[in-house]
Amino acid sequence: MKKLIGILTILFLLSFSVTTHAQVVKKTTHAVKKSAKAVGNKTAEVASKGKSRVTDKVYKGKVGPNGQTIYIDDHSRYYWVDKKGHRNYVTEADLKPKVPK
């Protein structure tokens, strides 16, 4: 009887450690996914801005709605690149004059 109670006690204590380990793995997995997404977005932003600087013209006299660098593509359309690397096209009326520093 004592052996049975001892074995049940050990199994009961081991079940807590398995549950705790599963929670830690879940939190770590979430953190890794979040970090990977952030790194991917930053990589896309840098690559897109680099490509835009090489292939398109930079509009030096104007900035975007929040101070973004404005590029002009081959079809004379104005755009800026967001944090995810996407082009956001704007009209010339939406552009603001660049304030010297």
C-alpha cells in the first residue's frame, strides 16, 4: 500500500512539471513567431526602400503625410514605402512641403 501511494504521489508531481513545460513551450513559440514576423517585415521594408532608391526617383521637395520619403515611379505616380515594405500611392495634393532641418 505504501508503494502504491508513493508511486501515485510521484506521478501526480510529474504531471505538474509536464503542464508547466507545455506552457513554457507555448509562450516561447509565440515569442519566436512574433519576432520572426517583425524581422521579416523589417527585411521587406529595407529591401523595398533600397529597390525604390535605385529604380525610381526621390521627390526631394515634398514628403508624405507623416514625413515619409516620396518616390516617383516610371508612370509618374507618387508613393511611399510603409513598415511592411508595401507601396502606398498618394496624389500630389496629399504631399506636404519638406521642412528643412
